[in-house]
Amino acid sequence: MNITYDKESLRKLLKDFYLISGIKLSVFDTEFKPVVEYPEDPAPFCKNIRRTQFGLDACHRCDKEACIRSKDMGEAHLYTCHAGLKEAIVPIKIGGTVVGHMILAQMIPEDDPNFSFEIPISLAKKYEVSEEESKLALSKMKPTSNEKILAAMSIMEAVASFVYIKNIAEWKNDDIAGVIDKYIQANIGSKITAEDICEQFSISRSYLYKISVEAFGCGIKERISYWKMEKAKPLLKQGYSASEVARALGYDDPSYFTKVFKREVGMSPKQFARK
């Protein structure tokens, strides 16, 4: 998806969040790649792990897996990263569609009974980080209470909405229009409706109409009809009857198909086949 970000405004927003919470915040795009993060340097413990390519790859893989979960769930959630630290992720949405992700990164939980410093220390060893290095790095990180983490997540959800409202992240209509157009063509043999498309892409009907008019110059119903008639033409030339073509394109009533075809093409299916 072709999402554009105002990186300068986004960086300022993340910096303000950090000054208030003291927690690192990163924004990832739909390809699960970092767009902006603040602070830019990782926490000391994470920095040690990322010294090796093996550790760096593991961090990238962990971020990607979190983004995939965020997209599937469509809501904020807490998780433990591959190195044993606590993190949280919130999806950024435009028109109900997930177009990016915000990650609260690299936190040591202060009051989690299941957390032990021995866990990240042990996990770091496979990335060639010694126990002494891990202890020193962890001692430089300030623990965060569960209450503060939950509060930060709540604020982060508001920040994610703010990113869209203030046009810090924008989804180019020509891009989503192309995705919708491909969806219509791939499902041309079904009874595709505007409701189906809205549900598929988690967008509102008014937003779908806006996209369709700006990209195609017509409503979405007309766009669906256009592609159905484009599919019908070669079938009619191959000798299929109007009734057979109607069924192949998801029409229950052949006479209605004939009516739509005549309106779109300017002649009946039979006339078109003869021509």
C-alpha cells in the first residue's frame, strides 16, 4: 500500500510522547519497515544484541511478527519480545484499514510477577552477549510499572488516531483504488456489492464512494458493472449464450444482465455476438 508519512511531524510527535512517558516509540509501515522512531538509538540491552547480524535479524523478525499480529487483531496488545523485554503495539488505521503500526519498545516491567532479569540475561547469551554486559545494560534501563505501560498504550491509541486526523499519514487514493479494482476483477464471477468491498477493506461506504469517483469517475456499482461487461464480451464472442454468460458473472436473472449489457455497451448481447 502506498502510504506517505510526514516524517518531520511524526518525529516531533514521537519525541513529545517520549518526553512525557520516557518510553521509546517506533512507527512501522505496511511492509513492516521502520518509518520513524524516537529515540533513534535502541536501549543499551538491545544495542548489545544487535551487534551481531544474528541478533539484528531476530529483532527485525520480532517486529515483523508483532506487526502481523497487530494487523490481524486490529487492536492494541502487549507482548514479550524475543529478548525477554516487554513491548506493546497499536495499529494505525485509515478508513478502518490498518496502514501502519506503533510499537512501545524495550521496557522492563516493574511489577510483573512473571518477569525476572534472569530471562533476558539468559536469552541474550545466544546473541553472544555476556552475563556481565547484560546486567550492566539492564541496570541502565529504568523499569516501567504496569499501570504506566497501560496508560502509555491508551495514549498511544490516541496518537495513532491523531496521525491520521492530522494527515501525518495519508493513503493515496490511486493506490487503494488499484487494490479494490484488482479485487473486483479477481471476484468478477461473484455477486460483488459495495458492502462486500467495504467489509473486505474495512472502509466506510462513503469513503469507498469517494475513492471510486476520484479514481474511476463513477460510483463503485458502475465500476463493478464495467468489469463484468468487459469479462462478458470475450465470452459472447466465443459463442456462449447470454444466459450462460450471466450465470458465469453472478447474475441470477439473465434478462437483467442483458439490460445492463445494453446500457453499458450500447447493444444487446446477441447483437454484440453477431458483430
